[in-house]
Amino acid sequence: MEKKSQILEILSDGGWHDREQLSAQLGISGSELEVQLDSLRRSHPELRQVPELGICLPREPQRYDRRLLEALAGGPVEVFDTIGSTNDAARELFEQGAPHGAAALADQQTAGRGRMGRSFVSPSGTGIYVSVLLTTPAALENAHLVTPAAAVVTAGILERFTRAEIGIKWVNDLFCRGKKISGILTEAVVREGKPAGIIVGTGINFATPPELLPAEMAGSLREDLMPGASRNEVAAAMVREMRDTLPELVRSRSFLPEYRRRSILLGRLVRVLPVGQESYEATAESIDEEAALVVDCQGRKIRLQTGEVSIRVFE
């Protein structure tokens, strides 16, 4: 039996195999094993190598593997099969004294939510639903910048694992090909009457088939995924970069040029939907240094820090 076939037979259990033990079992050197693995990856892009865990050919590439997630994220990740909301789970972690970067991840949510109290449909096996707790001073002192910075972080991660181009609709929605593929909900957690943490919750229609999408404007990255791209790697990258990268982005405001570049609103006619007020039409003009959207309504400049903007009626 040729070596590649032997390797596939050994890895067929879907578990993790120590690299040195695998070399010994096959009777080949480590360098020769690497040559064989490189060849196998061309036909099995889901093949994974992680120094802390070994080598694995997962039976179900999209199934969450906690050991893999934590190795790739560089820290603990609470993984749930089904949960009401990962933001609620992250809040519980905070109450239990969890540190900065604590994360909750679910295969399915039964009570996922978005901004303005909307529900977020979260079917199992195809989406990514992850919440990360931030407690650094940089995040807390710039809380109003966390959502737009998180949008930039998420867009960059998704483009690494897909062939998609990701745009951002102020303030918290990610779009691909005119469809919403992700939303971000940040919520404060309070201790002794003072903000002590921020939960960044992200829902992504990663490999969601069209029949499970809830609305006409909802989309999925399913057709844009790179070969072998898995929920484990994307979710781990989300945890790692929200924890390690986002606080410095908000402190320095260095995410703003990319946030503006990715905007799908600037220069377009939009409908502004202020909270508790009548909607009106305006032109989205700019995004300022505080990530507020500046619109022009019949020659009057209006700076929006809250509320919502719609482009649907103008498509």
C-alpha cells in the first residue's frame, strides 16, 4: 500500500495523531511525512496540522472541535451545542470572574438577537455565533468604537477564508454581493454601577444554505468559501483577534480608514431611521473620527451616532 493510502487509513478515525508516532508507524522520516501530507492536502484540503495537537483529517470539517478551537485561539473557549444566546453566556462568564478574552461559541442559538431588539436566526451546523468579553481599559474607554472596529476585524477575517469582498453597512452589518451575511451586537456589562466589560457578539451566515436564510436581504458565504475553510478556524480567529487586536484598534482609531473604505453607504441616498422619530432621506456623506455617520439632508449636515440607516428602498 502506498504511503498516502496508509496515511488516509490511519487518519480515517477523525482523531488527532502525534506527528512523530505517525512517522514511526509509517516507517518514514518527518520530512518525508511532510511531503506526503503536502500531496494529500491537494485532494483533502480539510487536512489539519496543529503543533499542540498533531495531525487530523476530520470526518465532519464543520463540526466544532474544542481542542482545535482553543489551540488556534490561544485561550479557553466555551463551546455549546445549543444555547439561547452567546452574549448571555459571555455575560455569565463575566459574572463568574472570567478574564479579558473569555469567549462563548454555539453551534445553534435559540434566542439570538441583533440591534433594535430584532431576532437573529441561528440554525445549527452552518453559522458562526461567537461572543467575546473585553475588559481592557482601551476597550472600555472607547466603547462607542468597539462595534465599528469589530466590523473591520470580522470583514478581514472572512476575506481570508473566502473569495468574497466584504462591505460594511454602518454601523454593524457586513454585506457580500448586496446581501447581509453578518451582524454584530455589543453589550455593556456593569459592576458596582460602572461599565466593567463589553461583550462583542457576532453572528455569521458562514455556510448557511439559502433555504435556511430568514429574509430576502440575508445572504451566506457558502458559495465563496475557500477549499477546506472551516468554522473552527474562523471562530478561533474571531476570538483571537477580538481579544488581542481590537482593543489597540479602538485606542489608536487605526481601523477608521478601512471602515470608511469598506462602507457601502458613502455617496449613496439612504433613509435614516432615528429612534423614536420620523424617517427621512439623506445622502451618506462621511464617517468622522468617532465613527459617526454624517449625512446631508437638503443641505443640512446631520451627525448620526445612533439609529439606523436603510438602503433597501433605493436598490
